[in-house]
Amino acid sequence: MTILVTGGAGYIGSHTVAELVQHGESVVVVDSLQTGHRGAVLASLNVPLYDFDIRDTAQMVDVLQRHAVDTVIHFAANSLVGESVQNPLKYYDNNVAGTAKLLEAMVQANVLCIVFSSTAAVYGLPERMPIREADRKLPTNPYGETKLAIERMFHWANQAYGLSSVSLRYFNAAGAHPTLPIGEDHQPESHLIPIILQVALGQREKVNIFGDDYDTADGTCIRDYIHVMDLAKAHRLAVQYLRNGEKGASAFNLGNGSGFSVQEVIDVARKVTGHPIPAQVSPRRAGDPPQLIADATEAHRVLGWTPERTELAEIVASAWQWHQAHPQGYQD
Ligand code: UFG
């Protein structure tokens, strides 16, 4: 039995591939390398990497059959909130239409299990904190909207074709692999922790704090930061859940259940790096909810998932280790 990972050369995808291989799984990666990095699929893991778009149904069916794939983990997508507002059709095309084509290939090849990379952005402005899976979903940007549309697609594909799915709604992924040379490398970078660490590396002068007048204790936005290796483990457990014969379309929040403000993240990074990390308050970023914290009770209860790297200092330290060793990210 082989697991096909789309987007396996991306940030969370590459860590999941490493986690699966280290647990004895046979893995194959499909990645267009538009935003992924060839170097993120480590040669030492001995994983075949197919460089094509998930909309190429003929190639996808061929790879699914040739490798006797039983489960797909689907990361391949565009994932920049700001870009999705500027260019929503790109997101509908790549994310929604791309997933529809992927499912078409899976149904043709009779591969009927999928684990999907979803997001807390499906909730939009949450009604209450912490957020539970059944809470209102009203995305405030096309990125979240397309991820929610895909979750709904799984519901109908389950009824029509018997496709079983697990959607994993990540909160704020951060950190890097503790021992292997893989980590976060986005071009351009927009995420808080890598930006802070670029300041510590001397690549940026300062970090802009997007708003300090939110209704939170110190006025800056609160997020639930979750270590990428804990996310990787959740994917492995979700595959197990489907292989145990679970039917239907389910969704789980993945977070630590505790929130840190932008100011707190900067303070922790100052301690971890020993760098003063100059910061300056700047205007709010459009569409940022003041607070996002997961209730991940269901992932614990149903998947048996317990995050292990829950200390923010540990999360930042693992990212710092990667950024120091790879100040320019992947060299491809
Ligand atoms: N922030 C700053 N300065 C920066 C960058 C970010 O103050 O230079 C703030 C943001 O305003 C936000 C927090 O830091 O309050 C975290 O921002 P990120 O961009 O790192 O992450 P987001 O919470 O905006 O987004 C993440 C994922 C999205 C996902 C979203 C929903 O990156 O893909 O969570 O949970 F949609």
C-alpha cells in the first residue's frame, strides 16, 4: 500500500512525507514545483517525485495505478490569503477545479481515501473561542472559501462514489523538522514567525506588527501556533483512520488550544535568538480576525492525536535552527 502526497514538496507536505517514511510507509509525491521545492523531498528518503499538475488526469491515474496507491494526502494548492483576494479565479481554478480533477483520477483508479489539507480560514470571523468543528463557517477570503468548497465536494463525492475523506483544519503551522534539513520557505514570505526570524538573521530591518488596537490583552492578534511535526503526525493518524475502514467525510481542527499574541511571539523569538528584533506597529492587515484558537478535542478523541511540541519557544527554536542553517531557504 502506497500513500500519494500531492504538494509533497511544500512546507507541511514535505514534513508529512518525512514522518510517513520514518514510520515505514511507502510514499510517492506529485508536485508541480510551482511553489514547492525539489530539495524539500529529501533524496535520503528515497521517495519518487513526479513533477506535474494535479489536473493532468492521465498522468495521475497512471501514477496511482503504477504505485498501487490506496490513500491520497492532498496538500497541492495556492495558500496566500492576500493573493486570493487579488486573484480569486486562480484559487478557484487551482484549488477547487484542481481537486475536482484529482478526485476524477482517483475514482477512475478506484482509490477512494483522501486526507485533505484544510484551514481555520474556513470559519472566517468565529462566533466563539475556542472554535469547534461544527461552528459557523463563513470565510472572509477566497482562500478559505475554496478550502470550504473542497470540503463540501468531499461530502457529495462520498455520496456519489463512496470516497472517504478526512479534512484537517490547521491553525497556524510553524516550526521545522528537528533532525532533517527541511523547513519553511515561501517566496515571498508573509508568515509571522519566518518574518521575525529573517529580522534576527539581518535580512530585514524590523517586523511590522499589524495592528495593536484589537480587543485582546496587549492589543495584537492572537493565534494558535502548532508545530509542523504535530501536523505531520495528524496526517499519519488520519490515514490510519481511513485504512481502518472509516467511511464518510469528516473534518478536524488541529491546534494546541492555546493562543499567543503577535507581541508574545516576538518576545519569545527575542529570547530564542538573542537578537533584539526591532518591531514597529503598523496598520491592521485587512481580514485578520483578532483571535483564532482551536478546540482540537475531536482530533484527540477520534484520531488519537495529541500534539507533542506545544511550547512556543520550542516551535520558534526549531524554525530558528532551520533558518540559521538555510538563510536563503532551498537553493532551487
Ligand atoms: N503578522 C504581523 N506582521 C507580519 C506578519 C503577520 O503582525 O509581518 C500578524 C498577522 O496580522 C496575524 C499573525 O501575525 O495576526 C499571524 O499571521 P500569519 O500571516 O503568520 O498567519 P495568519 O494567521 O494570517 O494565517 C494563517 C495561515 C493561513 C490561514 C490562516 C487561518 O497562514 O493560510 O492562518 O487560520 F488561512
